[in-house]
Amino acid sequence: MPKQGSLLAYTVSRLILALPTLLILLTVLFLVLRILPGDPVSALEAGRHRSIRDIAADKARLGLDQPWWIQYPVYLGQVFSGNFGVSLGSLYLGQPVLGVIAQKLPATIELAIGGMIVATIMGVGTGVLGGANRDKLPDVIVRLYGGIIWVIPVFWLGLMLQLVFAVGLHWFPPNLRYAADPVIYPPPTHITGLYTLDSLLEGSLDKFAISIDHLFLPSLTLGLVVSGFFTRTVRANLLRTINSDYVEAARARGVPEPFIVLRYAFRNALIPIVTILGLQFAILFAGAVLTEKTFSWDGMGTLLLNSIDSRDYAMIQGTVVVYAFIIVIISVIIDVINGLIDPRVRY
């Protein structure tokens, strides 16, 4: 057995506690989809003039005519066995849900990573700047930035950036994940599904440049909105530690102020910041839905919106389940990182 307080024991306990969280998320998803009006069979058959008997037969074949207490264990069994079934919607009809998700997920991961890089650079940078210059002009500007950028709708910001940098200045493409003409500019060879990484693995700097060019505006949009929360969190935690006794002692010893801020105050404010960064990275996947729609980014967000339009239960369930798994996994990883940074949290 792992020794109490060890990193292994702490990691195992986090994984065990993550299971009820995942089960609650899956249960809420199951109930919400059954409460909403309509069903995939009725939506699919609309306009095809099929008889009520034929529609009922399709529902029986898919198990949608059964009461919820019979559907629920079947649903959980399919989720935990990785069997998400096949699509019932008109766009992906008959295609394996897991296969479609595997095609779309890399695009969302790439967008989320790009947004996280922007959010971390902007949020942590402005937060440290504000915390180190409390009540001075830089701090006032940082507080204004953090308050305004956080409440700006992500789709509106995306449209403004498209209008300025794509339509007005022609610096970046307005939409799509890669060049519009795949014949002249073929995408990189599929290895990981991440165009930037696949371009480097292929050794093609031209394709890497095209990938970055298309990724920049969506990542900037997503990252800027999230950075406002980072700014306020980093500033608040830095102010809490920058006036601590050990910081004052360092000042008394003549340690330079920049070194005090980064080596003493910021490091000890890092634990709550790491937690926030990790949780916000998970939230980025949800925010990516509107960003993908704004920039015609063919990822999980677009897949989810299309599935909702077509009442595709199987695809909606599969997409949200993947989101749930990602959020739970990231939460566990953040807990483990906190355990590495500060061993006290393991006890």
C-alpha cells in the first residue's frame, strides 16, 4: 500500500474521488437529453412522410421507447466500455460516434492550447505587473483590462478581430483551420491531428506557417477573454504574498525588488494560480464552441452545435462525455501538480 502522504497515495485518492464527479456529470447529461423536447428519430424522419408505426419501430430498435431506468444502465455501460454507438443525425448518419470525435478533437485541442498560451502570457504578465505596482498607474490599467476583457462576449471579440486584422489589414485569414484550397496548399500528413505539430514532424515550415497563420486569431480571441480572469487572480494572490513577513525580511536584507517579486512572492502565490490555470484550461474547451463557430473552425464545438441541431443523441452524448472526461482528467492532473509544488496538500 502507498504510504500516507506520498505522492502515489495522493494521486490514487484523487482518481478515486474523480469517479463520483464523472458519474454525476454523466447522469446530468443523460437526464437533460431526456427532458428536452424531441428525439433523434423524429428529427431525422421529419419531412420523409414515414408512418407513425415505422418511426416507433426505429425508436424500439434504438431503445428510445424504454423507460429511463432501463436506458440509464445501458447508457453507462456503453460509455465506460467506449461504445458510443453510431450517429443518428443527418450530417453524420451511420458513422461511428467515436470515429467522428477522434477526427474533430485534435482541432479543439490545438485551439485550446493556443488560447491557453495567450491567456497565460497575458494574464500572468499583467497580473504580476499590477500586483508589483499596487495603486500605481500600471495597476489601474491592469485592473481596467482585467475587468473589461473578462465580460466581453467571445463571439463579438472574434468578429472585431476578424474585421480589423483579416478584413481591414489582411494580416491573417478570417476563418478556417487551414488554407481554403487543399489542392494548392495540402494540409500536413495526419500523424497527431494537430496541424502545427504534424507540420513540424513532417519537416515542412511552410505548412507550419500556414497553420500558425490560421490559428492566431482564434487563439487570440479565446485567450484574451480568459486572460482577464487570470489577471485578477494572479494580482490578488500576489498582493497576498508580497506583504508577507518573509518578503519584508528579504527587503531588509537588500534583495532587489524584481527578484523579490518573482522569487519569493510569485512562487508562493503559484499554488492557487496553477489550480486556476488548470481549471480554466478545461473551461477553454467550452469556450471554444463559440470561437469555433465564429471562425468556422472544424472541431468539437462545431460538431456539438451540428449535433444539437439534428437532435443527434448519440453524437451529443459522445461529445459531452469526452468533454467530461477531459475536465476530470485535467482536474486530477492539477491536483497532482499541486501535490508536487506543496507537499502539505497531500495530508
